[in-house]
Amino acid sequence: MENQELNLTKEREKLLAFLFRRRKLVIGFTLSVSVATYALSFLITPLFLSTAIVFPSKSSSVSFYESRNVKASSMDFGEEDQAEQLVQILQSSRIRDFVVSKYNLIDRYEIGADDPNKMFKLNKAYEGHFSFERTRFGSIKIDVLDEDPKLASEMANAVVGLIDTVKNEMIQERTLPAFEITKRKKDQLDTEIQALLDEMDRLAKLGVVSLDVRSRLFQALVDSKSTKEKEELRKKIDINSKYGSLFDGLERSRNEKITKLEDFKVAYEQAESDASTKFSHKFIVQSAEVADRKDQPKRMILTIVAAIGSFIFIVFCLLILERYRELKKAA
């Protein structure tokens, strides 16, 4: 164990002595690369960063059911699931395609229209300039980089505005068919009720009356003293005897369908609201502003990384060269 530590110490001392002998070359190379990197960084086009921050909302519908607290749900901030859903929407091709088209990003990123890898390069450039991530507070941060600080701010705010548009479109793709089915069922009930009412009106014109009125016809016949009136009452009794049960059945069906329609109206109103109402699915915490200083390139960081990399590179090369000389000398 002591021999290993002793050998390790000797190797360190040997390495330090080697670096000291080559210090001028190491320092000179490192400084040269650092200065060159710093100078070349001025050739890199500066990019400005604009950031918008939004919170997802928890509820995206108006409820017509009494059991649900609409006020509370519509004012609640979304949780982790809603935040993750919002990130997925922001990363979707719907938003990307709209932004690319509106701001002509293919030309802006200098991608040839005839390039066979046009879409691949466009997606890479888009991902390099647009980023969407969930923060530890549950909000969504939208970052946009561009050479023009004003355009970066405009695009970031445009993305924020697209959240509601895209999500409402996605919701309506599901709710519109459901509403159409619900509407057909409601229209069918309305048609059936109207058909029952028409048939009841036809029977009523013949003299058929409801059950409670019908029960008083015989008493009216007994109490009547006019021959003409008795004749009319007998005809009415005959008509009601013939069609009374049919009228009662129609009346029961009408009442059942009206009750069913009243219950169905809640579902219809809910489906209509879900299909037609445009909701806001976000709370805007911070709108993107025009940046007054560049975000990239970070020249100092580039210079430090270049200095560290060049130092490791030159030391590695010198050690290999030194080892080669030792082996050659030993041979």
C-alpha cells in the first residue's frame, strides 16, 4: 500500500515537472486558442431571448349540472397533469406550423426550399430557437430566440395566443360530433312529441276529451233537460268510448316524452356549450418583452471552455509525444 502511494506521488511529481518544462508551450497554446475563440465569437450572430410565462387553467368547460362548483373550477390553476398537457400542445406541429408559416421561418433560418432535408433542418432550427418547459412552480416557460429582439418578443406572445386556439380546436374535434348526436336525439324527441300533439289535436276536433272531463259526460247527460243537448252528449260519449283509450295512451306518451325531453335538455345544453364556447386555458403570468441585450453567444463561457479544452488537448498530446520518445529511446 505504501509502495503504491509512493509510486503515485512520484508520478504526480514527474507530471508536474514535465508540465513545468513545457509551460511556455502549454500556456502559449492555451492563450492562443482562448484569444482566437474570443475573437471568433464576434462573428457569431447574436440572438436575443424573450420569455413568456403562463399557468394552465384547471377547468375548460362550463357545467350545467348543479353538483359541480363552476366558479371554483374555472378560477383554479392547473396542476401537474394540466401543465404536462400544455407543454405537449406547445410542442405540437399545429403551433409549429402556424409560427413557421406566419413568420416565414424557412427563409429566416436560411433553409433552401428545394433542400431534400428541408423539414429535418427546419425542425432542428425550430427546436434551437423555441423551447417550452415546466418550471418547478407548475408554470410553463416559453423561450424564443431570434436575431431581432422585437420579433422574438412578438413570436413568444403569438405562441401564448395560440394556446387557446389550438386547444379549443382539439376540444371541438371531439365535442362537435357529440353535440350533433345529442342534437339529433333532441330533434327526434321534439318530432315525436309534435306527432303526438298533432294526433291528439285531430282527436280533440272529433270531440275526444281528457279522462277527467270524460268522466263528467255521463253526469252531464243525466242533468241535461234539452233533447238536442242530450243527443250531442250521447254522440260525444260514443266518440270518447271509441277513441278515449287511444287519446289516453297518446297523452301518457306525450307526458313521458316531455319529461324525458326536460331531463335531456341539461345534456343538450352541456354538449352545446362544450362544442361552441371558446375557453381560455391559461393564466398569463408574464408576457414576452423586447430584450435589451443579447442572450447568445456568451463569449466568456466560450472562452473558458476553449481554454480548458485546449489545455487538456495540448497536455495530452505532449504526454503522448513524450511517451513515444521514451519508447523509441528504449528500443
